[in-house]
Amino acid sequence: MMTMQEFRTLFGNGLNKQNAGLVQLLGLCPLLAISNNVVNALSLGLATMLVMAASSGAVSAVRNFVPHEIRIPVFVLIIAALVTVIDLVMNAFVHPLYLVLGIFIPLITTNCIVLARADAFASKNHPLHGIVDAFAMGLGLTLVLVVLGAIREIAGQGTLLSGIDLVFGEAAADFVLHVLPGYPGFLLAILPPGAFIALGLLIAAHNWNQARAEQRARISPPLAA
């Protein structure tokens, strides 16, 4: 069984203290390449989160039956099988979005954050702990992807949810939010250099917030027993 404190710790690590995108700086290739708008970022983030949770649960379940010397190839096979399922499902049900995301769906197999959590945490803990940890890490990465996608999409196109019709059909095109009507666009924001700049600003904001929190903790008087 998992205690509430363990649950909070795992989610705190995944969302903040060990956030894959802002602290560990893992999975930067898809983070930078697919975060040009919110729809692409959220889609890849959710796919990665599902693969992480499922693979960590599977790795935790078989950890006592896999020899240490061949654990990495076995973990990669498990991840690859799950990624193949996600890849086929997206190809079947959201084909236009699948074409946009392209090679980055199969590349989840080699995403270092997925394999790293499977080896560093899931292979040493109970399946429930492994699933919760992977879900929290995936959620943290997804949130960074969405925020980065929102910043770049607004700065680059003046919109939000551009491309949502790729998921829900042409009727969903009306859901696109024109945050800055008549905005001419800023090409740099949706190009790779814009991704580096926006991610750098997010990392700086996260570090500043952490420094403020630590400073407040140091100057706050201890609670009376």
C-alpha cells in the first residue's frame, strides 16, 4: 500500500523538485521540437505519460525475474512494445495529428526520461509506486510542454489551440482562440531558436521561484512544538 505522504512526495518530485523538463533537462529533443503549439505539445506529452506509466508498471512487475545484466534490453523491449501500441492507435484514430508529430511518436522508445525512470525507480520499487512515479514525471513533462507550447504559439501566431481540428475534425476549427487578433506573427518564436529561448525563460523562472521558496523557509521562524 502507498501512504498519502509517499503519494505527495512522488507527485512533488515529478511536478517540481525533479521535473524532467525544468530540473533534470531530460527529453529535450521532443520538448523543443514539438512545443510550437499547445495541441502538438499536449498530444506528445500525453502519449509519453501513458507510455511511462504503463512501462514502469510492467518493469516493476517483472523486476525480480529479469537478470541485472540484461535489464536494459528487456526494458527497451517493453517500452518499444507499448510505444508501438500508441503509434498504431494514433495512426488509426488521429491520423492528421499523427502525420504532424511524425517520427517523435516512435522516438518515445529512446526518450531518456522513459528509460531513466524505468531503470532508476520502477525496477527497484513496487508496481504501484512505479506507476505513480512515472505518471507524475510524465505529467510534469506534459505541463512544461503545454506551457512552452502556449508561449510559443501566442508569441509566434497570436493564437491558442491552433491545429485542434487535427484531433477532433474540421468542426473543431472554431475552437481556436485568437488571443491577439490581427497579430502579424513572430517567426522566431515557432522556430527552434524560439524554443531554446522560451525554455530558458521557463527554467530561469522555476529557479527563481525555488530560490524564493528556500529563502522564505530560512527566514521563517520554526513552529512551536
